[in-house]
Amino acid sequence: MKFSVKAWSKGGGRAGLLQVGGSSLETPALLLTTRKGLPTFISPDLLSSLPTPDSRLLQFSPLHFSESISFKTISEMGGLHQLVGLKEHVFMAIPRDSIMSLPDYQSANKMGASFETPCGRFLIKPVQYMEMISSMSPNMWATLADEVPAWVSEKRNRTSVDRTVRWLDDCITSNYATTTGGAVFGSIVGGSKIEERKRCAEEVAKRNVSGFCIGGFGLGESMDERPALLSAITESLPEDKPRQICGLGLPEEVLQGVAAGMDLFDSTYIYHLTLGGFALTFPLEQIWRRNSDDQLSDTGGTDCTKINLKATIYRKDTSAIVKGCKCYTCENHSKAYINHLFNVHEMLAQILLEIHNTHHYLGFFRTIREAIKTGTFDEFRQKFVQSRRDDIFAA
């Protein structure tokens, strides 16, 4: 894996180039959330309809496979790429379940990390985790982390940092570490305490890692608290290694992370939008200007960033979700058809909606990169956030 920063912008954003698995990916970039290696609703053949190479960056949790196919079988098949048939895609393994993201901070112990999985609670030791990583051979993988919510005590927070650093050492010194073939990202935690965030970042930066996985966000801290926490982390990290962050999914949160110097984002925003029947509609060009066709009263009580396709207003709407959108859904189907699919409980509704939402959000990240390259990211961010506030107030 190779990473280099290509541009900086006023406001702290940086654009980079990540070369991994035979692909060259521009950052900031979105890691598409998967369940057992595939997006929840998009089949492998439809993945090719999404913009490349942006859509080739996938995140998965090894824990999803803990109660199904054996890791020995996956290894014999040639790893996860061969198992799911996506040989040209880039996989990043993150131990946390990105959908069941709130950790049971009381269950973690000195022996291993406790996670909620589709098959129940699972306690995993570093050596077991490394066996999983070795068998699945992802392009990138994050070490185990003891993530805690913002409201825990200072003692529990210190313990989480100590455990995370110890688990990092256990992972990178494991006998399996030399057989993974992927780039290791050291996990950074520390809750809502600046001192602990800084201490953890400094300790992880001393280790031989290729990048950094910043966890523990989206677990109770406010948006006003985050800038100081993120600054404490980035000030302690080298600039020539990629930084991946978990828990920031909303557009405003992504922009906040980009401003702090984050490069990769693990987000379930698309999944939750699709599950609720919402479609992203905000304009990607001149994103802060409201489209003259927007009708606040007809969007099912949403905020002009998205519309609710389950709403009755779209029952006879024969237009595409977004005029001019080049995704498979908008080029072939109407709002009325997707509304009908939701009404008759057809899974095709979620398939078509996830295709659009993924395509649109990848476009959002592309717009962010262009703003950084042209030196207008700070202005772009301020106008986007202000536009969102105005829309929510008007709605």
C-alpha cells in the first residue's frame, strides 16, 4: 500500500492518492458498508453500475463470518476476494460491526474484545482475530479496539486506551501477522477525553503501522466536542499515512472529519437511509444552492437533503429521483415505481434505492475532493452546513 497527500485546502482538508490492491483511489473516500463482504442490497453484477474506482473500496467485519463458513475454508478458497467474487475490489477489515456500532463497554476484558454480531455476543482474542485476518487476506485491516461511549468514567477510558495499545502489539507481533498480506491500521480510541485521545495516538504512531483507524466516534459526543478531539489525534500522527475514521456518517459529520484531515470514512448512512425509504437529492454541483424545484411541504417532512419515497406524494410522480443523475436507478425508473415497490413490500425497492444513494454519496465525496483541489473547501463546507440549517428551519 502507498499513500501520498496531493493537495491541502484552507480549513484543513487534504486530498490524497491511495494505491492498494492494484487500484488507485483518490481520498477523501467512502468505504462502502457491507454485510459479509457485499453491500446489503446491491448484488455483485449491479456493483459495476456504480462509479469506478470509487465504488471498489469496501469495508467488512470478519465477525460476520464467525458462525457460518469456516475460516479454513475461506483460506483454501483464496481469501475473501475469491469467496465473494470481487477480485478487483479493495477490502478493509474492521472488527466492529458498523451497523451494531454501540459497544458493550462493560463486557470487554483484558483477554479480548466483546462484540455484538448477527449471531449474538462474541468475545474475540487478538490471536483469534489475527487467524481470521490471515484466512481472509484483506487489502487493509484494523487492529482490535476497546471502544467506549462518551459518558464512561476517566478510569474506564484510560483502561480502554491501555487495552487497545496492548491488543495492537499482540496483533502485529502475532505469528499470523506475516501471512495477512494486507496493510495494518492501528486503532486509536480515547472517548471524549482529549488527553487520552492524544496519548493513544502518540502510542500507536510509535508502532510499525501503515495507517490509522480512529474509532469511538458517534458514541455520545457532540459535534461541538469533536474538533478538539480530532485535532488532538491528528497533531500526534504523521502526515504521510492514511487516516480512517468510524462513526461519522451525516454529510455535516463527513465535512467535519475532512476538515480535521481524515482520509477514509466508514459510514452506515446509506444503509439507514435506504432502509427508511429515503433518497438523497441534494445538488452536487453548486451544492449550497437550493434547487428551484424543491418543495419543502411535499418531501414527507424531510430536510431537502433527502426525500421519503414512501410518501403518497410520489405515487404518481413519473420523474427520476434526481434530474440528470446518471445512476442505473434514475436512468431507468421513476419515483412512482419505487413508491409502488415499497407499497407492495418488494426488495427491489431497497436495491434500486441503495444504488441511487450510493451513487449520489460517492458524488458528494467527489465534490469534496474537487473543492479541496481548488482551495475552496472551507467555503464549500460553510455554505453546505448553512444551507442545511436553513432548509431544516424552513421545513
